[in-house]
Amino acid sequence: MTVRQDVHSAGIPVLCQSCEARHRGVCGALDSDQLVGLAKTSSRHKIEPGVELIGDAETVDSYSNVLSGVVKLTKSLSDGRQQIVGLQFAPDFLGRPFKAESAINAEAATNVSLCSFPKTAIERMMKESPELEHRLLRQTLNELDEAREWMVTLGRKTASEKVASFLLMIARNIDPTADPAARSATFDLPLTRADIADFLGLTIETVSRQLTRLRTEGVIRIDNNRHVTVDSLARLEQRSGA
């Protein structure tokens, strides 16, 4: 493991030193003493694809930082139908503070690494650290903005623009260590064709057709049916209708 060496590492638990959630996530609001206290109650987990992390209407007793991988968020209807309502990436905060029960299902879409801590510990620290509460509020507002943008994607964009928008979102978020100024990206699709279709409100055939079109026109390259290379993110963004 490569530990980031900087002037802020003094007194930081080893568990936290290489964690993107400390640098860009909610834990960045905590000082070294608070991080030591939280680390004592924290545990890391590696989750395989398809494993449920949070169930709908399940009692919430812990929260997590996503350290790597992609988490799929879904809502269920009474007849068993599900709708994918969002994706979470590192270093997102997984959980809903100040609520006794979860209102969504969260499932590992890929291999996922989590750092989990008791609900009581983080809510106590929120009272002690206004900056932590501020970061959680900021993340919530960012998610609200993203949800509104996604409503535009689902409601107004063409099938081609929807697929390009999805690929652009994955390219920009799937690797927390990637350079935000990078002009290209390479990644594995975190969802199946069926899940992508569900997320975008399209048929599986339409998703496959639009991926083929983007590949034929040189916007993306696809190997082994899921490994995607985007040589020009600017070109993909243009195709997304942004």
C-alpha cells in the first residue's frame, strides 16, 4: 500500500493515511484525534458483486465510506419491481444520517471496499464537529444536484445521449485516484447491459445498439464486452448533449 506523505499525516492512523475519504470525503473534516477515535471503531470490508449492503426498511446501525468500487442504489415497489436510482463511488458516504430505517437498497455492483463505523460514533462526531456536518450537507446537496441533472438526462435526452452520459459519469467517477484533468479514461463497465437499460429507461437492445454505434464511430473502444477505453473525454461529453 502506498501511503500519501504530506504535512497532514502526523498523528493520522495508518488505517486512514492512504484513504481517499480522508482527503476528499467526509473524514477530511476530522482532526487527527477524531480520526484516531473513529479508527478504533472502524472496520474495513471487501464485498463481492451482488451482495446487499443495505436493505429497504432495514434498521440503520452503521455508516460506511466507499473506498473503491461502485455501489448500486435501488428502490423497490410492492410487487417486487426495482428501479436503479443512483450509483455511488469512492469516496462517497453510504448511509442516511438521522433516520432509523433505510429508504433504499444498496448493493455492490462491482467488487467494493468499505470502511464502516457505528452510527452512534459518527452522529456523536457530527455534534462535536460542525465541519463534518457541513461536509455531509454538502455531499447531500451535490447528490441532489446530480439527481436533478439525471432527471434531465432521463426526461429530455435521446437514447444516444443517455448512453454517452452514463459512460461519461463512469469515466469521471470510477477511479478516485484518477487525475480530474485527464483527457482519456479506461474502465470496466460496472453494470450489466440489463442494469444499464434499467438505469437509463431504455431496452437492452437499444443500449447494445448505442454502444455499438459509439464504438463504430470511434468514440469508445470495447474489449471483452465490458472493458471500455475513451480516448477523448471531450468527444464523449459532446456526444452526451452536455
